[in-house]
Amino acid sequence: MKPLATIPQPYNIINTESNIKPDDFNAMADFVVDTDLSIIHEYKFTGKCDPTEGFYVDQVGEEKKPAYHPFHAIINRLKLDNKPDHFDNNHICDYVISLFLFYVSKIVNAKLYRLLGIFFRHLREALNEYGYQEVETFYKEGHSDEARMHIPQKKIGRDFTQEEDVHYLPLIANRFISDYLPERCPDFDQELALSLMFDFCGWLFRKKLTKIKLAFSQGV
């Protein structure tokens, strides 16, 4: 087993012409498989665990009602759904990430799943902090004036991950890996973060949930 190391390596963002076809996801067989995350076999993380593992529940208000993390709340609904294998064409960031976690919990052990929970919670915060800015930058570089008219605008009182399509998620990759995670969660191994980011964005691309493909930059 090779040790994890801190090796910064930026990504190239490639905007492709692949087509997103929501109907492809009505059948959920093999929605997430062990080859989607390279770390699973490399570090023997195969197994199964509770998909709410690692999500803390706060008690709020005088009645001490439980306050769930958005991922936890969606996963709870998926667990209670009589037909959780139906993808309802909801491509909003929070829902797709939660759905990914729900299915990945069926193939990984609790140790890796807790790491995934930390990774995706921070990724969500980064998207909410920088998402609209990164999307605007993306559209302003090499896109027509007509395309720029479709830049999403922040809605008052709503987070990026609550409103926007997961198609935009790969745009945050460089900023998340290079700046956000080292500052907000410096103990998270950067090579592991690189691997998870690359694999998750690759999964989104293969599932036609994004047209944006990540590639490692050459010569770094």
C-alpha cells in the first residue's frame, strides 16, 4: 500500500459537446460502482455502511428539534422512499451529491465513507461561497454574448447547491483543491482530495450530468 502524499496538481477544464440525457437515469442499476472511486481497492475500503454515518445532528430551538445537514436530510428521505432506485431528473447539486453518497455507502466501509462526508461537506461550502463567481468567470472566457445571458444569478436566501445544476460543479475544482481545502481543512490529505475530486467529476461526466471534463495539467 503506497502512502498518501501532498502533491498539488491543477486541472484543465475541458468544455465538451456531450449531451445530457436525464431519462438515462430512470434505471439505477450500477449507479455507483467500485471502479468509480480508484481509492476503494487501492486502500481496501470495500464494504457497506449506514449512509448517514458521520453526519452530526444538532438540537435547535426550545423544543430541541433535530437539525440535519442538507445531505443527511436528503439521504433520510432516500432511505424512507419505497422506490429509492428512481432518479427523478433532479440535477441540483445537493440532491445529486446526496444520491451519490447514498449509493456509495453500499460499496465502501465506514472509514472511507466518513472521509467522503468530510470532503463533500467542504465541497458544498466551497460551491456556496465561490460557485456563482466561478460560473461567471467560465462564461466570460471564450463564450459568446448570447451564452453569457444564461449565467445563473444568485437567489436571495438560497445557496448555490440548493438551486444550481450539478453540471457546474467541476468549475470549482481548482479553487477547492488549491485554496479552499488547505485553508479550511488543512489536515485533509491533498492527494486524497485530488483523487476524490477527479473521480467524482469523472463520474458526473460519464453519467452525462455535466459537459465539463477535468484533465490533469501536463508538465506539473
